[in-house]
Amino acid sequence: MTASRTAPVPHEGPLLSVRNVDIGYRTGRRTLLTTVHDVSFDLHPGQSMALVGESGCGKTTLGLGLLRLLPRTGLVSAGEIRFRRKDGDTVDIRSMAKEDLRRFRWSEAAMVFQGAMNAFNPVLRIEDHFVDTFRAHETGRPRRRKEILEESAALLEMVRLDPARVLGSFPHELSGGMRQRSLIALALALEPQLLILDEPTTALDLLTQRAIVERLCELREALRFSMVFITHDLGLAAELADRVGTMYAGRLIETGTTRDIFHRSRHPYTSALIGSVPPVSGDLIVPESLPGSPPGPSSPLPGCSFAPRCGHAVDLCRERRPEPEVLHSRGDGLSHTVACLRSRELAAEGATRD
Amino acid sequence: MIDRSVPPTADPAPGTATNAASNPALLSLHGVHQVFPGPRGDVPAVAGVDLEVRPGKALCLVGESGCGKTTTARMAAGLAAPTRGSVLFRGRNIDAMDKKERSGFRRAVQYIHQDPYASLNPVRTVHSTVSAGLRRHRMVADRREARRVTAELLERVDLTPAEDFLDKYPHQMSGGQRQRVAIARALAMNPEVIIADESTSMLDVSIRVSLLNTLGRLRDELGVGFLFITHDLAVAKYFAWDGEIAVMYLGKVVERGPTPRVVNDPRHPYTKALISAVCEPDPDLARTRERVRLRDADIPDLTDLPPGCDFHPRCPVYAQGVCDTHRPPLVRDHDRLLACHVAGQG
């Protein structure tokens, strides 16, 4: 373990600063279907942010777009993604050259993809994945395999896996939870400052999910990396995030601290989403249903995209698109921002969770 | 071990094991076993399970993957014959049924699968899928009646207006809409029992609640009995609040009782671990509550089960000399059935 891992990150503004980002997919030679619109947020060193929302609202596209990992047809078509590198320089990920981007990914910002079950190459042993990763980012003299394996073993121990059992195994020989933990260890191999996780616990059993959540908490405590994780599990967001951003139809419609979102959410969609998952402990709380589904990207609405499903929508909501408005300005990217024309009125009426 | 700041409501719901006599079981499993032969020896997927499904009530089977929930459900539906034990429908062993009785059983007990992307035939329209059973069981006279009945069924599962959906193909619909089609297909048979195997787990939370409410109406208004399989304890709690929860571990039921009792006052250390592992949608609750720490994170192999209690290698309250030598039987303990040497003493 090197010193940089435990050293506190100096506070000099955000690690990641996303401004007015649009992401789209090419559907023809000149046509671009924009699926993520005008997203802005800051992520400070050591912070963890959850992106929540229903499927198809652009969470994964945004996560991939941040590291320019979109499929060939995908494209960040507007905005800035500024990242403060290990050497202190700030770069716009959008304008990075290919080779620079290749070095940057994994060593400074790593991603744990959705469905860890399938993220490994099935014909390579786990140890080969580690060796390949380390070798691909080597700058000086190639390191000995033995040396790399020792470091890999230390990483696996951090996620409470037995390196003797795991390193020599093929992916199919490990359980889903073991594979997910191996993938997290691999993502942390080059000490990135940012880790993006797409649905890190989906499709895993309850006790396995719990183990992953605990490992992530411990690792964050020890290594102080920042985290953006995408989930549809609001419980996971409540537990693991410092901040939560709600996405709807490709827009970030509310961001705030985890307590802002869960106790004082000011967007009717966030409130409805939280109201639809009751807690397990305590008396029966009847969850609210949220009928309908989000509009598709090919049929954008002139006004607020949630208006057709919103119980509080008025005519103005269907005509004018709400811009994100800062409700409480706090430093370090902890402000509470909401994009709803009626948020103040509704809070006064007690209709949202305020 | 869990937050009990809200006092659990104690009344066991009617229809649970406490007043079984007034509400006889429609479908019951008696000591069913299912052993699959495997390359490394026999796999006892289900090892001696007793369950009853009563009209208008839900019985939720919860547990982790591989604990035998689906295998149990398949035996209950007559889709797999138990290697030992019996399945009774209205008191009649389904294995001893003649062709006509069997056909009646097939109609009365319907199965809704987990994955609405796989359970609907992609080349059939909604009308064709939903009306197939109606035609097969001669429940409609002609095409026009089939179409009318199908439309009514679609309305009942909130696919409205039905005319918009009748001629659609699965790929033209969302996951929630497809799952509603699967429910309409089950409903077409006027079922007395619905076996729902993780039927809401692939859907978004927003859709999940309205689908559970649709199923809840069938339970409350039509008196359909439910065997409801889920790994989501919040879903189990909501859907079976008036019914029962049975917790399965490695092919056996380890705790079973009225839902409010099991959820708010779990007694088996495995149930306690499951409930305390849930990520609660409340940041204060999520960060303050105590968690059960297991001694071992991994589930034992079904082909190489430990001696004594199956859970003892992971159990935080394991008592040496008892738990590792004797298997605890599932016995009545006040308000529930419990299989634990340690928790059962209190």
C-alpha cells in the first residue's frame, strides 16, 4: 500500500465538475438522438454520489459518458466534464486525446460495469485480468509477474477474498458476489480517485449485497476515493451515498444531500419514488404507486417531462421546462437543487416530503 | 438485533396456522423432497417442506437463491413431481388424479413466472396469448366471445383501453405491461391459486407497487390464494401482511409464521440476518441500525451439507456440541414454527 492511498486529498474544489452535458446516440448520418440533457453537478474529493431513477432515464448513459466509454454510436455532444488529475491539473475529459484517455481510465477513474457476472473475460483466470490491467498502465520497466500477483493478492484481501482460491480461478468458478468483489478489487488496483459503479448490488442475494456494501464503506474509509454509483435501489443510495441525484427522462431533476433527498425531497418525482419503497422494519406502510412510465427520448415534451404522471401538474408545467434551481446553497457541492416550477408552492402545501 | 422503535402489531391474521380449521387449505405440500442427481452426488434441493395455501391469503416464501424456493413452487404447481412427499389440491393427491381431474387442477392453479421477457411467446399477440387457455379449456364459444373475454381480462389488470393492447406483440410493450399480460393469462383460467415466482422483481419500483396492488385485489376480491416467492422482504411484508412468511434455507423451512411477527420479531438467526441486511430507504435508519454479523459469508454446498443444523457454520449464536451434531426440527414455538436449538429455548 503506497502513501498516496491513505493521505488525505487536499481540498481545492471539486474532483469532477460536470457542466451542461448532453449525451446522444447517432441514429443516422446526421441525426443524433439526445438521451441525456443538460446535466450539471460537482463531485468533491471523497464524496459518494448516487444516481437514482427508473430504467431508461439515462443513468447508465451518463455514467459511461463521464469516462467516454459509450458504445461507438454514443457521443457527449455538449458541455464540459472537468476532472482534477493526480498531478493537480484540471482537464476536460471531452477533449482528451486517445492515448491520454487510455492512460487516464482505470489509473485515475475506474468503472465497475453493470452485471459483474459478465465483465470478466471467461477464458482468462482472475490473475490474468490483474496482470493485464497492471501491464497496460506500466510506464517504466515491466514488473515481474510475481510482484504484480503479490499486489493483486493484497487487493483481494481488502475485499475479504482468499487470494489463494480466487487468483487461479476462472470467472465461472466464482459466485456472483465473489466476482463482484473481485471486480471492485480490480477497479481499485491503480488507485483511482474516482470509481463509477453501475448497479453494484443488483442481481445479488441479500446477504451478498450486504457484504458488498460493507466492503465499499470500508474501502472508501481507507482509500478516500470518490464514488458515483448508479442504482435503482433507493435503500442502497440511502446507505452508501453522501449525495443523491434523481434522473428523469435524461435530466437531473433534483440533487441534494442524502438527507435532503430522503427527508426533504422537493421534486414530486423523487417523493413518489421514495414513497413507493416501504421500509422492512416497523409497521406496514402502504407504498404509493406511481403509474405510467417516463417518455421516450424520441418524443420529448415541451414542458416538464414528468408532468403527464405528476399529480400536481398545472398548465404551466406542460408549457415551460423547469430549470434547476438552487434551494439551499452549501459549499463542497452539497447544495440542494431542484427542477420543478411548483416546488416552493408544493413544499408550502406539504405535498412533497418537506 | 433490528430497530424495534415501532412496536410490532401482534394480532396474527385470520387464516394463518392459528385458525386453520375455519379456512382449509386449497393447496398443500406434505413433506416434499426434491433430489436432483448431479455429477458430484445427489443435490437435495428441497428436503421436507410442509406448506399450505389458503383461499384469499398469501404465503410468501423468502430466502436466497439456491434455497429451493422455485423448486418448491414447481412442485406445488405440478410442474415437477416430488421425489418424496405429496402435493394435495382440495385434499386430493395430484399424483393420483385422472386426466379430467388433472386438467381441472391445471386450470385452477396458475403460475406467473419471473421474467416477462421470456414467458410470453414473441410471435403471438396479446389476444392470442391470453385467449389460448380459454380456447384450450373450451371456456369460450367462439372467436368473438374470446375477444370480448380477453378484453375484460386486460381491463382487470389495468391494461386500458384493452383495444389498444389486444393486437400488440410483446416487443411493443414495456416490462410492466408484459407482466400484466402474464397475469391476465393466469386470470383467464379463473384460478383458485396463483403461484407467483419473483413476478415483480424485474420491474421498476414504481411499477412494482401497482402490480402488487393488482394481485392484492385478486386475493381480496376474488379470494385467490397466493404462493408468493420473493427475495425482497419489503415486497413480502407488503403483499403478505395478512398472511404468512416462510423462510427457506438450503431446502428447508427454518421459520414460518404470521408476517407481522416474523418481520418485526424474527427469531431464527438466519431470518434475523436477512432482515438486518436490508438497505432501508431511510438514511438515518440505514446508518444506525445494528447488523447481524455472520461467521461465514458463503453458503455451504448442497452436496456437502454440514452435520447438525445447516446454518451452524455461519450462525452468530451457534452452540457447540448441539448445533453441530443435531439437526433442529421445525417445531411450534408460541406464535410460529421455528427450527433452531438456541432461539427455540426462549
